[in-house]
Amino acid sequence: MKRTVLPCLVALSVVAASGAHAEMRKGAVSISPFVGGYTFEGDQNLKGKPTFGIRAGYGLTKSLGLEGVFGFTPTEESKGRNLDVDSYTYRLEGLYHFMTDSSFVPFLAVGAGGITQNFSDGSRYDDRNGFIATYGGGVKYFLAEDVALRGDVRGIVDINNPYNNVEYTLGLTYQFGGERAVVKAAPLDSDGDGVIDSLDKCPGTPKGVKVDKDGCPLDTDGDGVPDYLDKCPGTPAGVKVDSVGCPLDTDGDGVPDYLDKCPDTPAGVKVDSVGCPLDTDGDGVPDYLDKCPGTPAGVKVDSVGCPLDSDGDGVPDYLDKCPGTPAGVKVDKVGCPIDTDGDGVPDYLDKCPDTPKGAAVDKNGCPERLLITLLVEFDFDKAVVKPEFDDELKKLSDFMKEHPDATAVLEGYTDNVGSDNYNQKLSEQRAEAVKKYLVDKFGISAKRLSAKGFGEKNPVASNDTEEGRYKNRRVVANIDSGWKKKKK
């Protein structure tokens, strides 16, 4: 018997697919006419035949209901007399429904009642009456709100005999009254953005604007200005923007603040790619402040972009070949003090501003006298010129011959050995000896030579040693030939 009931239940479940939305209702009354088949188990000697009937039900709750069932099966004996038999079942069943708010409602059923079988020969002794128990289930498939196609399968157990009959039916259920569920109004979405008002954190979104899960217009770059208003999409995270979503440019130089390395650029000033005023010559002073544009690369400048002129002579340092010129001194084009006579001493220091061209001058710009010194040394207590000084004397004579105007003063000296008077005379003799040597051997006019003795005066070395005393025994010559000439 169970092998028959269970497959039938499965088949009924598969039949349903989709239908009208409906619901089981508490307090609803239902009428369900049906038609189907009825089989008799075992040796009851009755043939399986079609069955007909009606069910009347009442909903105790949405899921639980009661039904009274009356069924009629006209059959006949399967052997023997072949008498016609009218079989009646009447029972009360409890039904438990599942998925009560859908169009497809499966249910289980269990119940109890009676069975009566009347045989056609009229013999009351052949009639049968008994108690039955039923079990099974089915499905209701709502075609409309109150109309359902219904399929049922029952196992029917005869309490007095161990028979398990099967009833399988198909019918319609009509449902009346009951507590209808309150139909909830569809959630409002006033701005039509796809997010219901109760969840919409941004009501009033303009039509067609894309929104996020909270109903707020998309702001892809997260700058606080929704995409549909954002004229600068793709702004980097954290960058402050204006009302149309563009990065702030406080100084209005065309470079947004987050890239501007020189905020507060004055209005109208041309800037580079990082928002800094143009500095065409690269001197560190922007063009709009630079009073000396075009300064060569690397030249130091002042606050207005002009090359430094540390000494204030009007020639910038990078061109000034004489830095440090005193204030007020006139300079030439390379920044050097003017030297009118060309003697190498600038005018502001030149005590002799009209020095002849080519003359050597001293630090004050005055011509220097040409002085040449001759040194001839003597042996102890001697006034004889030694041959070893010939070359030295020849150089002196050659110079005097080259300079006819030159004159020479020959000065004789001694060491400290001997008396002062003796040494004075000896020093004079030594000076005269050199004079005579120049006159006799080299032909220098005696008029151009003068000899003087200075005794022990003006020692050039210590008289405590022989070497020192030797150096002090000498004749020196100072030659004056007029202006010195500049060295070329």
C-alpha cells in the first residue's frame, strides 16, 4: 500500500509549476468536488473502479484545516456472483498545509470515518460496514485567488480487516471568506532611483541619475560632488574641490592648489606647470619682479633680479675684474679703477698722475730711480781689487756705457779690526781702488765716479766671525741712471 501512495504524492508535487498568487486563509470555507480512482487490496473480491465525491473544509488557521469527505465508488465483485457493489466512504480529516502564501500548496492529511458496501442482491447480510483510518496528502495549485486545482492520494485502512485500499483523486477547490492578508502597498520610491524611500538617504535625486545602494548619486572620485554635477571627474582622493567638483585653485593661476608649489601667486602672473611664477633667466627672481631679465646663467643677483655689484662701481660682479673698488672711484668697462697715465697705479692712488709712458713707478705712482748695487769684497787689511770680481765690475761698466747719463757712487767699508781712524782711511783707499780699476781697465770716465769711505759703519754681517768680517770688507756702488723703465 505504501509503495502505491508515496509515488502518487511525488507525482502530484511535480505536476505544479507556477500559478496565480493566492493564500490559505484562517476561517475560510472550501468546497472540493473530485473524481478519481479507488483500488481494493487483497481478497476483498472487489474490482478497482472510478470514484466520485465531495469535500467540505474549514480553515482553523492558515496551515491547519478540517475537511468532511464523502466518496462513492460503484464497483463489482471480481469473481463468483459478479454482483454490483456500491461502496461509500465518509470521514473527517485534518490537513496541514505548507507554503501557505504561494500558488503551490502541498499538504498532509490524516483522518477517520466509516465505509459501507451495498451488494445488488438486496441481501442485508451481504452489506458491509466498517471503521476506516486514512492517511496521505496532496497539493493545491491555485489558478486564481480562490480557485485551485487539487490532487489527493489516500491510504484507507479498514480497522476490522487488514486491508489497505488506495484512493487517488483530482478535483477543484473553491475557497470562500476567511481572514484575508492585508496587502502591503508596494514600498514608495518617490524619486524613482530604485531605492525605496525608507532606505533612501538622498530623497529627491533627479531623474536618471545613477545612485548607490543608499539612494545617493554616485560620486566616483569621492570629492563630495556627485558625478552628474562633477565637471572634473577623477579628482585624486583628499583633494578639496569647488561646487562643480574641480580642485580648488585659490590664486587662480590655472594650477590647482594640490599641485601648486607656489600658492598665492599674484593675479595675472604667468606660471609654470607647478604653479610657480616664470623665471625665464633662472636667476631665482620671477619675471614679474625681475628688473634685469636675461641675466646669464649662474650669475648671482639681488632681490630685483639684477646682477650683484658688490663694490657699487656700476659693473656687475660677474664682469668686474677689479672687485672691491672703493666707493666713488671711477672705473672702466671691466670695473677697474681708471689709470690715465697707464703706470699701473689707478688715478685715485696716483700721486704722480702724469708719469712718462714706460717709466717704472712706485706704489704711489711716482717714477722710480734706477739704482744698481755693486759688491766687491777685500782681504784683511788690503785695498787691492781681486781678479775674481772682474765680471762683476764689467757688468757695471757695460751698464754705464749703455746709460751715458748714469753716475756711480763707490762706498768703501771695513770690519771692526783696528782703530776707527785706520779703518776710515782703509775704507777710502778701497773705494778709490775700485774707481781706478773702472777707469783704467774699463775706460769709465772718472767724472762719472765718486769714491767715499765709511770705515766700520753699516756692517752687513757679524764681526764676531771671520766669515762675517770678510763680508764687511767691501765696496758697493749705487748707480743712478734716471727713471727706471717698465719691464716688458
